[in-house]
Amino acid sequence: MVKARTTAVLLAGGTGQRVGLSIPKQLLKIAGKPVIEHTLAIFEQVDVVDDVIVLMAPGYVPDVEKIIAKAGLTKVVKVIEGGATRNETTERAIAALSEGLAEGEDRNVLFHDAVRPLLSERVIKDCVDALGRYQAVDVAIPSADTIIVTRTHGEDGEFITDVPDRSRLRRGQTPQAFKLSTIRRAYEIAAGDPNFQATDDCSVVLKYLPDVPIHVVAGDEYNMKVTQPVDVFIADKLFQLASTAAPAQTHEAAYREQLAGRTLVVFGGSYGIGADIARLAESYGAKVYALGRSTTGTHVENPEHVDDALSTAYAETGRIDYVINTAGVLRIGKLAETDHTTIQEALNVNYLAPVQIARASHKYLAETKGQLLLYTSSSYTRGRAEYSLYSSTKAAMVNLTQALADEWAADGIRVNCVNPERTATPMRTKAFGTEPAGSLLSSEAVARTSLDVLLSALTGHVIDVRQQDPTHGACEASGFEQALAALLDRHGDA
């Protein structure tokens, strides 16, 4: 049996008026990228989707085409203007999908709101799997709120007329998935109804093809829709908190193939994570400059030391492909009782040094289309007592990463940030003393994931490394639960 082709249709016809924008909300930047780019990237990475078409707000098709070209999104086969209504936009998509189909040929279609940029791969695959058994599929989650039905009585306002049983109520999401022949037939019948109007496509099938069952796939809380002004801030924070997977190489030889002949400059390379990165990269044939206060006398807070280290590496190898900064200081204590020297050290090493390293690295990385890799801590998600300096400077690393990824995208430079959980490093031992065996992540695991990040196409991401991960430190996408967990207090961050 031939597998049906699956096309994702991004419905991007919204104008952005409800979020107070002069441009369509799908072009608004969240976490350094337009919302629609985040959404398109999801379908680009999912193997069950064969191609993508975009229905864009009139007048903005060229903007989307530029985003697609710049991001290298190869699955998008067509960008066309949407209609004046959601229904008209869907009808245009159906017409475009029907072009060139042989008689009797069918395909799977996933209609998804472009302003739902946090869709998971699991939901997409569940929809496609369900289309193997059903002709129409919706995505929904239980309603956590009590829903009331009201009626307006003139100037007296609204009054409750019914309170439905919440256990049977669901909140609809997208994608909504169909066999193309099914959704096309539903719209053909609807066209004969002079009063036809609908805000989603499943309701069209429900009304005009009542004999077709609509299967419901479990959605996700974080599959939110950016509609109201507050949604912009929530989505931006979720992108900041949710980690991204760094794809591991399939075999050891792949690391050697990609690292041999490359030049890495590692600040903070004397010990811990930085030293392990240097050792691993050298074992794969890279030329590594591991710099540190105790080994090479390199003080990252000294701009001249940073400039000298980079210029030396470039003079000797003719290139700099990756710049990594693992240097940092962890000083715990109440801010009111912290002396000026300690405060200045924390700011210089944890914040100003990465800024200077980034600034000095730009010209070298632009030449090789390389990557800057920074490090944060899980404490960046919530400032805590006696961690004020450390937490705030680590939060700054995340914002610096996302800002530079956007700022340097045109130069082909990638910028990412690794977020290890509690890790066995000399810095941590100095701050917390000896801790129970097995309670900490190994610095080697963080180093291995760091190499995976360097060799990936990721940019602008926070990559978590967690001890419970069964692989060598590469993480899985955090999702909504981990993003919320990140907001909670975590003991003893490193």
C-alpha cells in the first residue's frame, strides 16, 4: 500500500490588530525569529510531513518568501495569498492542493495556525497516524476552566443561562487534519449554503458531512495561539525557558569528519567543562586553544587578553571556527553583605567578559560562518536569595544569545547557549564542597553535548543538559512541563 503524501498548510492570514501591531502577528519576532519561522521549522524537522504551503496575509507574501529563503526551509513549496476570511483561506488552500492530482488520488492535509509556534512533533505524528484510520482529526485539550453560557439582556448586561459539564468540554487547537477529498467535499457542500460561515474546518465537516466521525487527538498546553498582547510575552518566555535538542552525531567518525582541521578557542579551558571540550575536540583532529587564568594566564575580563588570544589563534591557523566561553565565577552570599570587589568580579567575569569575547570574535566567525557558544545555569529562570549576582548574569547570557543570534544571522554566525544542570566542576566544589556521588552531571557529558551543539545548525537556542538523559548528555525538547519546572526553585545550581 502506497503511503499517502502529507502536506502541512500554514494558515497565516491574520493581521495582528488584536496584539496592536502594524504588521501581521505571524511576522512578529519572538525569541529572535519571526513567529512563522518558528512554526515552519517544526514541520521542516518532522519526517512525517512531506511538504508545506503557506497562506499569507495579502501584501506580505514576499516577506514570508524572504524568511523561508534565509532560513533554508526546503519543504515549503508554495506561498500564496490568503482570503478575507478563514473559510476563504482554506478554500484557496484546497484549490492549490487539488492542482495536478490524478483522478482518485488523495493526500493528508494538516491545517495549522501559523501563530501556534510551540507545536510538538508528537501532536503532528499523532494526527498523521490518526489519518490512517479516520478522514477527519481534531486536536484538543481538556478545559481547566468552568465554561458558562450567557445571554445579554439589554442594558442590564450578561446573565448565565447554562453551565455545561466541564468533563466533556475541550479546548480546540490545531492542526486540524483531513483527507483532502473529505475537506474538499465538505466545502463543496457548504458553498451551497447562503448562510455558511465557520471559524474552523472541523466544524465544516461536522455540519456538512455529519456521517464522517471526527477523531480527537490529545493536544498540549504549550501549543498556545499568539492572539492577545499578553500571548506575545508568554510565548517569548516559553521559548526562552524551553530547551532544544542538540542532535548527536551518529558515529564517532562523524565528529572527526567535521572537526578535523577546524580551530576552536576555548575561554575557561583550564579545567572542568572547558578542559573537557578542548580534550574531546583535539581527539577528533581540531586545533584547540584552551585558555585559562591558571594555565595560560588569560583573564577573560581583560579585553586585551581576549584580543591577543583570538589574534594568535587566527595567525597560527588562518581561521577560527568556534569560540566557546565556559569561564565564570560563583559567589554566594547576601548582596547587602557583599563587598564591591566581589560584585565587580562577578560582573566582569560573568557578564562583561562574554560581551567582550563576542565582540572580538565577530570578525573571525563571520569569515568561517562559525559559532559562538555561551553557558548559562538553571538559576537564570528565577533569581533566588544569595544568588542575585550569579542568577542575574546567567539570565543575561540567555538574552545575549538570542539577541546576537538575530543580530548576526545575516553574517552566517550561529550563537547558542548551553544550560547544564548541577555539574561536577571545581567551581561547584569550591562553592558547595563535596556532594553525594552520582548526584551531579559529569563535565564530560556537558562537553559532549557542547560539541553536538557546535556541529548543529541551531542558533539562538538554550540547550539543556540533564543527568537523567540516557544518551551522552544530548537533551530532549523540554516542553511545557519542563518550562514550568524551570520557573520553580531548583536547589544548588552550578
